[in-house]
Amino acid sequence: MPRGKTLSRSRLPIWRWTVVVTQRDVARLAGVSVRTVSNVVNNFAYVSEETRAQVQRALEELDYRPNLAARSLNRGRSNLLALVLPLDVPYFTELAAHVVDQAEERGYTVLIDRTEGVAERERQIIMRRDRSAIFDGFILSPLGLTEDELRRWVGKCPVVMLGEMQVEGVDHVAIDDTAAARCATAHLISLGRTRIAAIGVPHRPLAEAAEVASVARWETSAHRSAGYGQALAEAGLPVRPELAVPVRRYQREDGRRAMERLLDLAEPPDAVFCYNDLLAVGAVRAVLSRGLRVPQDVAVVGFDGIEEGRFANPALTTIAPDKARIAELAVARLLERVEGDQSPPAQMEAPWSLVVDASSTGVPGQAAPEVRG
Amino acid sequence: MPRGKTLSRSRLPIWRWTVVVTQRDVARLAGVSVRTVSNVVNNFAYVSEETRAQVQRALEELDYRPNLAARSLNRGRSNLLALVLPLDVPYFTELAAHVVDQAEERGYTVLIDRTEGVAERERQIIMRRDRSAIFDGFILSPLGLTEDELRRWVGKCPVVMLGEMQVEGVDHVAIDDTAAARCATAHLISLGRTRIAAIGVPHRPLAEAAEVASVARWETSAHRSAGYGQALAEAGLPVRPELAVPVRRYQREDGRRAMERLLDLAEPPDAVFCYNDLLAVGAVRAVLSRGLRVPQDVAVVGFDGIEEGRFANPALTTIAPDKARIAELAVARLLERVEGDQSPPAQMEAPWSLVVDASSTGVPGQAAPEVRG
């Protein structure tokens, strides 16, 4: 019995009473060949429904558990993918749903390893080497890890990265953040706003940011700030440092606090571009709490295109990345890698659109996207 | 080499080029004993930092991967837990964050298997028997499975169930849904409302519901309806069938549509109790879209206490289950089971509170909870 010693029943709870059941035992009980059992266990198609049911009953009766790691070595597949991302931001929850669906269509199951962008948690995930014994591949949206840490890890197993951070040699899916942010800002300018604030700008230069904050979040923030600045420059508007507010996290409460600070200025803004929808939800709350109106007093634009924004009052104007397409590109690429594709790493770009709604125009109802990128 | 044959490099991508590295190889390279390597791999405490770093370097250099299934058989632990629940409802996302935190404090990692309450997906998860080779235990919030299906599965591995559905012999954590729903309805009555609608009531009798819809969701819905009915009866108000609206899912759009129907009645309601916060968000949208006011024309109460509701305009009055406590009870119990506890299954109840806010009283700002259950 090479797979482990049998443990005595008395020392363990019932579910730990592990008798090593082999496919041979199952075959004997089901009255079929070992190959047929293997075909059923591995979900191959060429087994009749009747035989499959017969084997399934035997598997259940004997409580057969395949040795995953051994199976991994023999077949090279577990058909499990890991999705490593924060779930405290609805953008990622919605993206995760698309990834799960896409993978399921192709016969893969996705397990989610949530990080909340905490570098230490991300580090543990990539350090726990047993994970690569479980998973065929990883889709990773790192917020806290440095490029260096990621570079050491990748190459050891198939990985596709999402979001701003790029690592040499790794497949990558993102949208053009700078173009999208420029578009969002230009939309506010087109409405006649001139004092346009930005919530979510980088805290400090990258060199310092790397120590105190998330590198990938810094990158995202920097790209969006670049687009914000470009739009202002194109319209001949000055970039006013007091209107560019950094935040610690991209959560509703951070948006509320940042907007409070902006409203306390001698000359408050007449519009604000928030770097995600949760920040925008918080900003709207701050404006309304002062008895001011959105958008008459302050027009608000978000980023992410989450459902919460569509149902907010007023509904959010936002940049909506095409999440279904991001998921499709990422899953398709990852499975190519799992199946042995060795082509050079690709930088894939997904489309986005500006969805105009009441928080900037005052006109409720989901309009058709005005701009697509 | 009992763990699998070595595969030839040419036939496989680089990350599949599997040389079976043993702890002995690692020990030789690091210049330590096999026992020390084992101690590091298993994260035992009694290894000096220096030695640990030395072994870690050797593990990385050789790309050592522990054989998980074998380790499972030898040690009886993978230190991985599975959390099986839908993530399209923020209540569960927020609950998941608490579960991940609680488990992490105790040295366990949680992987999330999302189901969206789809029975077929839940079925696949519990049928894939290799999952019990990966995970030490399961926390499960089934929405689609029948009690019968669950009963066949449990007992084979440690499971704690969350929510309304109970299965004989399984540990279970929930709140008193009926009492909470009665409290929510009584709150609306205390504000002088008399035509109180309910959104989310069961579609049909359970016998039929079992075929067309989710059993657990039916149970939840039935318990909340019982509380709604009790509060009306206690106040001497009639239960008006036209004010009790079933929904297909517990999503924002379902709430919006249900509220539209209620507003189309000859005598529309002056208040509505929604069976979750997403339904309430949708109901608010429907009321405001008609140029009516919340709460002056229709007061709205939700259920779940999600952050989105606190930042909604108006902010939602809601029943807030104590999610941190639910997670604490579930994780503590599951780990007792993992460690061999064989005591009889427990039905554990977590507290909840009524959080009164602007959607029912018109007074914004998070008041202290008025009622606790």
C-alpha cells in the first residue's frame, strides 16, 4: 500500500477512518474492468449511462477517493483553477462570476482564494507550494505583491494576470486605464464643469508607495491620474493639487471622507472623478449629507460599472470595463497554457465603455454607452 | 518511485516537467535532517529562523511539492477549508470575509467554491469526491440542494451548515429568521403604516417549490413570511394576499419589478418589508422612479445589514444578522470536528439587530440598533 498507512479506527473520527480503496476494489464490486472505473472517475465520455451509474454506486458505497496528487502526476490535470483576488470590491466579485462561468463551460472548476489585496495573504498563497499540486493554473489579480516576488513564482505553473501590474514573461489582460480615465474626465468637461476633482490618486511617489501601499494599486491609480491630467490639459484646465485626493483603500467610506475634505475647501469642486464606483458611492453620500445635490452642485463619475452603481440614487455614470471579455480572454489563455502552449506571453486588452447616467447628467435611466474604448 | 512515473521533458510544457523531489533531496541540499525539512514543510514551530530560511531556499531551488493526498493520509490534515456559497449576494460576500478571517487566525486557509445557489453546481461540488481529499472540512450554505442529497453527503467529512436549511445530524448556525422578520414588520407598524407589503414571499407551497425553486430559499422565505404574518396579526392588521409578492431571485432587479407591481395596485402599499437588502435597493429605485418619496410615500425595510444599504440613498433600515458571530460559531465548530470531536450535532443561533435608518424614518444617520434578537 504505497499511498499511506491505514489508520486504526479507534484513534480517529469516523470520517478519518481511512481505508485505502483502490479502483480495483471498485471494479470488483461494480463487476466491471478497472479501465471502466478509471474512465468514470476521470469523467471520460465513452461509458454508457447504465455502466456509469453502476460504477457510481460502487464508488459511493466504498467511499472511493482518488489520490489527487498522484492523479496530477499521471494525467497532468486536476481540472481545478485558482482565482486569486480581493472580494471586498464588487468589481472583482462580478468579474469572478464571469471567470467561474467561462471555466465551467470548458469543464474546469474555479476555487477562489480571497486576498483583499493584503500583501501578506497574497504572499502566503504563492508560497504555499502545495497549491500547485492542486491547481492546473492560476488567474491572479495581485494588489500587494511586488513584481520581484511575482517573477520568482511565475514560470513554475501557468498564470494569467489581471489588472495594471505586468510581470515580464506572464500573460496579462487589462483595459486601457489611461484612455478610460481621460474619457471620464472629458465627459465632465463636456458638461461645462471646470473644477474637477479626482479621488483615488496615488499617495506618494512609487518609490515610497512600494513600502507603504499596494504596488498594483499604485499603478492603477497612476494610470488613471495620467488620463485625468491629459483630459484637463487638452481642455486647457489647470491641474489643481488640492482637488486630487489620495485614499487609503478603494472603499465607500474612503470616498465619503475624501469628498468631505473636498467640500471643506474654500472653493469646492463642481465635479469629481472617482477611481472606482465604491469611492463614488461614498462621495455621493458626502454631497447629499450636506444638503447639496448630485449632479447640480457636484457631478460624480465612477469606474468599474458595478450593478450597485446602476441602482444607486442617483445612478452612477461610470467607466464599465467589459468584464465578460476580460474573463473570456483570461480563461482561454490560461487553458491554452495548461494544455501546453509555449508561445510568447501576450498582453491582451479588453474593451471598456463610458456609461452615462444621472450622477453626471441628472437624467436618470441607463443610456446607451456614449464612448467605447 | 511510488508517487508516479517521471514524465519525459519533451512531451510536456516546462511546468509539467515533473521530477519527483523528495524531502530527502531537500535535506541533502540544505545540509539538515529529513525531520527538519518535514518540520519546515509542515510549519511546525520548533525550527530556528536561520534553519527555516536555509530549508526554504532548498525547497525553492528544487521546486519541492508536497504530495497533498499522501500528506492527508499521513497527517489527517491539509489545513484547507472549503466555503461553499453563492457570491452574487453581498450578504454572503461579507460573511465570507469573516469566515476567512476567523479561519486564518486559527491557521487554516479557506477556498471559496461559489455556487450562486444553482442546485446543479452545488450537486457537482458535493459529488466531486476528490474535494474531500483536498479539504479538511466544509462550510456550506446550500440554496438548491434537497435535504436528501445533503444527508447522503454529510457524515463523510466534517460539515457545518449555514442558513435556514437543517439536515439531521449536521452542525448548523443560523439566526431566528421569524423573530427578526416579525421585528422588522412591527417597526413599520410602529411608524403608523397599515398597508405593509412583503417582497420575497414563497412562490408556492413547498411541495411544488422543491421542484421549481430552491428549497433552502423557500425555507428562509417561509420563516420570514411567518414573522411578517405574526406582526400583522398582533397589530390586528389583515394579511392582504395582493401585498405579498414572490420573486424569482433575491436580486435588485427582482425587487424593482416586484415594487412596480405593488405600485400598480389600485391601493398601493405605504410600506414594504423586503426579504433582503438587494430587493430593498430595487424597491427604493422603483418608488423614486415614479416621483414618489421614501419613506414619506413608501417606507422600506430590508434584511441582511450589508454595507451597500448603509450607503444607499436613503440609507436602509434593515435586520442585521451578526455575521462575525455566525462565522465565529461556524469556524470554531468545524475545527472541533476536524480535530475529532464526536459530540452530538449542535443547532447554534447567532444574534441579529434591527438597524433603523432613513428608508423607514426619514431621519438619516445610522442610529443605534433599536431591537436585538
